[in-house]
Amino acid sequence: MKGRLMFLAGIVWLAVTQAAHATSAEYFELREGAVLESGDTWSLNGQRYRLYGVQSCLRGTVFTNNVGVKQDCGDASLAALVAFIRDTHPSCSAIAKASSITYVACFATIAGERLDLGTMLIAEGCAFAALDAHGLPINAVYSVAEQQARDRKVGLWQFPDIEHPAIVLSRAAKSNQERSK
């Protein structure tokens, strides 16, 4: 069943990506003037945007770097997004809107290849595959990229105390439920 859901998620992502390609006239540049809130969310011209299917580290969560110093994981994800924006000049297209946030897919052209910003961030270990309410990846491609980054111990995965933000959020939700009983 889980394999079938991941297959369906991949099909949905393919359809979303094809729709984004079809509406290329509606692309906008993700530029340095954007007000970055986290490693996956920003504001531009009064509108909030979030990378669809991507979860950055949460601010206030920490990891221990290679010299034993505690670092804010959310700041690390944010710094990575800044670097990717500066280096790749991605363009984004809206794919869904929920309340005050527009979910987007962003792409950059590197060496003649069109690459997905979410995949790049996750494959380099700078972000994570977002999970749905059932704990399943929103985008199966991102889940594979995350597992490969984890296996290669790149980016944030090189630090042994790094925690997936979904685990942190789940633990916090469970704690809140227990306190409200």
C-alpha cells in the first residue's frame, strides 16, 4: 500500500511539474530582494511563498557541527536557500494556494539543464522532504533525494544529532496533546 501511495505521489508531482511547465508565462524570479523567513518560505511583493513538498530545518532546533559547536538548524537551512538563490537565480511558478501561502515549484537552469530547486536543496542535505499528516512524503522524488543525501552524509546529514523536522514537529504535537488531556 505504501509503495502504491508513493507511486501516486510521484504521478501527482509529475502532473504538477508539467502544469508548471505549461504555465511558464506565469513564472517569477526568486530574487535576493525576497524576504526569507526560513529555508523554504519567503515573502515577495506582499505575498508569502513556500516551496511545495520541501521542509527546512526549524528555527530553534540545533545540531552539533564538526568542531563541537551547537548551531541553529533553521539558520543553516536559511543560509543554504540564500546561497542557492544567489548562485542559481531560480524562477518559480505557483502550483497551489492555501490561506495566505502560495506553494510554488522553482527551477534553475544550470549548464543548460533545468533543475528543481527543491530537489537541489534536499539532495545537498540542506532541506528535507515534507511529509503529509499520515507521515508519507508529499513528493516521492524528494523522499528519494533525501534518502540518498542521508546515505552520503552530505549537508546537514553529516552531523549525527540532526533530526528530521517532521520528527520534531510530531514530538511537539504529541506533547501538546498529552498536556491538553
